[in-house]
Amino acid sequence: MVKSKTPKVRGCHGPWLGPRGPLPSLYLVMVMALFLLASISCGGGGLGEEAIRRGAAETIRRFLEACGERRADEVRHLLSRSYLEENRVPDPLGEDELEAALGRLEHYRFDPAEMRVEGSRAVAPVYLGLRGEEVEREEVVSLDWDGSRWLVDSFTAMDWRRKRPSPEKAIALAEAQSALRAFLADCLDHRTDKIFTALSSSFRERYRLGRPWTREEFSGIFGTARSYRFHPERMTYADGTVDVDVTIEFGSPGNLEEQTSRVRLVQEQGTWKVDSFPFFLL
């Protein structure tokens, strides 16, 4: 469950009375006028700046918590009409369809101080921890004031074109993801025997590899890598191959450089093998 603290909003107060009963009529008129202004300020059009920010921040928290707890109906309820129509969000929205569009949200970070509010629009960065991803992802959520409440009008983390894969495809992607993680970890640790085993037969033939590299040879081929990352939900599967963009951080502290390339895996005798790995200098 994703937790958040809900700020308490001070409500409006009723008519004021003097210490000995109703105030004189002139004063009563003045008090009623003040009361009317106070009532307006507690409504939509006359919200104070702080109340506006609190309302927008609370909508973002509610939306992210609903995403994390997979409350699909509430997620849809918090999306603007224009967003629903433009993205063809299913009605009703199911848990599987929500997960296909976003992934499985396990935690989030959101700082209201980073939110920008201008008129009827609010924009804020949010940091998402999605299942299967090594690092948090920075995304942007935008809200629109519809006259009575804040609604989510844009959320860069969601892609409604993605569909939940078939069981066979889901299994293939999970197995390929596991094989790729193991291969990348072996590369970072220079475990050349395991690296050689994880390469496809066609890869070995293309580069005439008849044996594993020595650690010294591998250092010249791959260099010194410190970390890697990729987005499992962006892995594509077709005709027994899986492709995904991988980012690797090379270098030493104070002199780090990132490189991103497309990696391909193929299935050989039921096992996923690396068939294309542009990070190797071959």
C-alpha cells in the first residue's frame, strides 16, 4: 500500500453573533457581506493560492495511490474527459488494462514544493518505483481544474497503446528479462565463462569466438562498467526474438559516461541467448 498524509483544510464558519445576540442591522449587513466573501473563498472560483496548491497535491497523491493499489475505477474517475477521449481509456477500466498501461507501481515520491501551479493548470514531477526496474523513473503529471475539482490531464508514465501480453508472450518476456539481467551482471563482474555460454551460436560465428575471453581480453572489449538499467515493460517480442534498449554506465567516479544501445536476445533450444550486444568493441 502506498501511504500519504492528507493535509487538513480549514473549513468555512457560519454566521457570527455578537456577545448579546444578533448584531445591529448595519453591522449584520457588513457581517453577511464578509461571510459571503468567505464562502466564495472556500468554493472553486475564489480559492486562495495555498488552498489551490493543497487541492492539487492531494489529487496527485490520490491518483498515485490508486495506481499503486490498482483501484482502476478510481484511477479512471480522476482522469479528465479530454484525457479519457484522446487516449481511448477503456470503460470500464480493469486492473489488467491499468497494469498494461503503467506497469506495477510499488512506490512513489512526490514533493508538493516541486509542483508549479498556473491558473487552472498544475504540473509536477513524480518519481516512480515500478516492479522489475532497478532505478526510480522520473515522470510528469499534469492537472486541469474543471471548475469544481482537479483532474489528471496528462501522465507521461502511462501508454494506453500497450496491451497485456498473452500468457505465452508474458512467459517468454519474463524468461528473456531474467537471462538479460544475468548476462549484464556477468559482464559487470567480468565472468567470461558465463558470458561466453550466454552468447548465441550465431553471435559466436559472426565474431569467430571459439573460446571464452580472458579477463584481460575482456577488459579491452568491454571496459569498466559500473551499472546498467533497462525498462522491462519496453521489451518487444516477435518471432522468437526480444529487443530492448539498455543503458550502461562506464568509467570511474568523477569520470562517468552512459551509453544506450539496442540489445537482442534469441531463443536457442528453449534458452534465451544474447545475439546482439553493441557494447562490445569487436
